[in-house]
Amino acid sequence: MKRLALVATVLVLAACEKKDAPADNAAAATPAMAPAAAAIDTAAKKMDSLASKVDTAMKKVDSAAKGAMDAGKKAMDAGKSAMDAGKAAAASVKKP
């Protein structure tokens, strides 16, 4: 309990000392926040730029995948056509 009372006393004294401080210290603290806000804005812009790059990359991947699927379908259709032509040729050959 004595430690808790000591901590509370220190906190009260610290709070009182801050009230007695001149207003110049408060004004000096405000500009220090501005660079932090600028850093946050810069980080947000970088994140937006990165998100845009990721979206562009995903569109390219989707486009490439679609192209590969289309090529696969064309190859499959060509194979079916060749198979049908082979069946037709085999049917036209007379059996001995």
C-alpha cells in the first residue's frame, strides 16, 4: 500500500508541475507532431501506390491465365477436329 501511495503522490506532483510550465513548451510540442503526420501521409501514399501496383500485377496475371486457357481450348478443339477427321478417314477405308 505504501508503494501505491508513493506512486500516486509522484503522479500528482508530476501533473502539477506540468500545469506550471509556460505555454511556450506546448507551442514547441505542436510542430513536432507535424513531421509525424507528414510521415503518416507519405506512408499512406506509398501504401496506395503499392496497392495500385498489386492490382496492376493481378490484372496481368489474370490476363495471362485467360490467354493460356484460350490457347488450351483452341488446342483441344484442334485435337478433336483431327480425331474426327481420322475417324472419317478410317470409316472410308474399305475393309478386306
